[in-house]
Amino acid sequence: ELSSRIADQAPFEEGVTVAVRPRFPEVDVVVRASGVGLDDAEARARAAAATVMEGLDEGIVHGLGGESLAEAVASALGAVGASLSTAEAIGGGLVARRIHGSPGASGALRLGVSGGAEELAALLGVSRDLVDAHEATSREVTESLARAVRLRSGADLGLASTGIAGPATGGPAAPLGLVHFALASEGGLQSVERRLGPRARWRLDELAAAEALALVLAWCRGVSR
């Protein structure tokens, strides 16, 4: 789909090429240009990159120059002066690790905890009655985890995720690949449900981490406007 959307913007000017290179779960769009000298080539490449970005939804573009999604999030958190804490019941703390390993992440990540949803609920003081009433993988529990990890750590943002990674499922209402995300801030709470489908565990973890990071990046962009 991304390739076809970029193809719709062609032809680019002579000497400019645009290629799509998947790098799961992200995709790199590589723009190359030749010109009369380095400055001319760079200007033509930047103009072509701007044209490509205009044709894409803002939510799927997260950086330039090979910046990863996690690096874009770390940079955005720094730009708005916000700190983040995470409670991950899917992915084994992958979001926290990605941010921690990004340049400029110092101060952005306040706390990262991972484990089973029920264990995280107990650790963060989420009501056992709530877990029993709604199941561990649910919007209600995920939202409560996001609020709790934010308040317990003193961070500006609390991000939580719960999901069904297998091998067991929760029945038709909770199939493999069901993931809930929640982001708590002083201004309120955002929650998202995604059905990422049955797939290899590592691929599901990567997709879930990307969805969670995109939620944080969207919040930062909203604040900076």
C-alpha cells in the first residue's frame, strides 16, 4: 500500500529515485538524488522527501534521516519536557528497552515494569476486584495500569499494554493478537484496542511495541502544536 501511494506521486524530477524498504515493524523510504554538486543534490532530495511526506498520513511518518520510531519518541518527549513510565504486560518491557536505548533518552524514561497483567496490577495497587470483573486483558485494567504507573512513578505520562500473545486465548472475545493500550496524562486518558492477529510471538511483540510508541508520539505532537 505504501509503495502504491508513493508511486501515485511519480514521476519525480530526473535524477531522483524513491525506494521503499521494509524494516519490520517499520518501513524506510529512501530518497536519492543526483545534481550539480552536493548542495544541489541535497536540495533535490529534500524537495522529493517533502513531496512524499505530503502524500502520507502524518501518523505513519515519524522521522527523517533513518530515525527509528523509538528514537523519534525519545526526541519528542525531550522536546516537550515530558517523562514516561511504562507497565507492559505484553512484549516483556520492549517499549521501555527501545526508549532506553535511544540517543537522548536520558530523563525521558522514569520507570519501566513488565510482567503478567495480574502481577502488574498487584504491584501497582490496581484493585483485584477490577481484574476479576473485567479480565486481565481488558480496556479497564489497562487504563488502571496506565494511571497507576504514572502516579506511582511521578511521571508525566503512564503507558500500559495488555494482550493475548498465546498459546491460550480468552475465547471469541479475546482472540490471539488482541492488545489493549492506554496512555494516562494530567489531561486525561487515551485508550486503544488493536487486533493484530495470530502471528509469531516476536512479531506480535514488535507490532505491539510500535503501536504503543506511536500512541506516545501522537500525544507529544499534540502537545507541541
